[in-house]
Amino acid sequence: FWLKAISHARLRATAPAKCPTAMATKPIKSLESEEQRLHRIRITLTSRNVKSLEKVCADLIAGAREKELQVAGPVRLPTRILRLVVRKSPNGEGTNTYDRWEMRIHKRLIDLHSPSDVVKQITSISIEPGVEVEVTIADV
């Protein structure tokens, strides 16, 4: 009998108080705070023409510096060289002569730290034909 009374008293003593001020408050997310939060943005530029690729890189970086954003790059990745060696002769007779074809693919990376709405303004510049742009956004 005494043992049950003691265990019930302990339970009552350790139970949390049901007071509205003791409850944890959850922060409310708003659209404004979501837009202003900084994102880590990686822009990948790919092209076969180096001049047009460098021009687009310079335009993007100039636009980002105008907005006073933190910019890293352009990081020049190794050039991928796609080679194709083809026999000139259509039927296999004659001397063994070959045509060597190659395509060079140049790639650049630019990293930005900015809100996502600013990136839309920066990437709205005119992009040269033959330059592919890929934008990846991640939270900081």
C-alpha cells in the first residue's frame, strides 16, 4: 500500500506543468524571410567556343559585382576533348589513312551567395549562342 502511494506521488511531481507560457513557441516562416535568405548558387557554363564562353562569364560576374554579391570564379575546369579517328577508305582497300576529328568542350564554374530573386535578374542577360547555362541553388 505505501509503495503505490509513493510511486503515484513521484509521477505527479515529475509531470510537466500545463502552463501556456511553458510551451515552446515555433518560429513562423514568412515569404519575405524566405526570399531574403541567402542561397549558394552555382552557375555552370559549357561551350565549344572559348570566346563566347568567356564573354558570358564576364557579363555574369559584372552583373553580380554591380549588385555587390560575393562571387567566386570563374573556375576553369579541364577541357574535355572528344576524339574520333575514322578510316578514310570506304571499302578497306588502299593505304591505311585516317581522318582525326576532335571536339573540345570548355567548362566554367561561378559561385554566388545571394537571394534567389537577385539571381533571376543577373541571369537575364543575353547569352551567346552555343553556350549552355546550368543554375544549381542550395541553401547556405
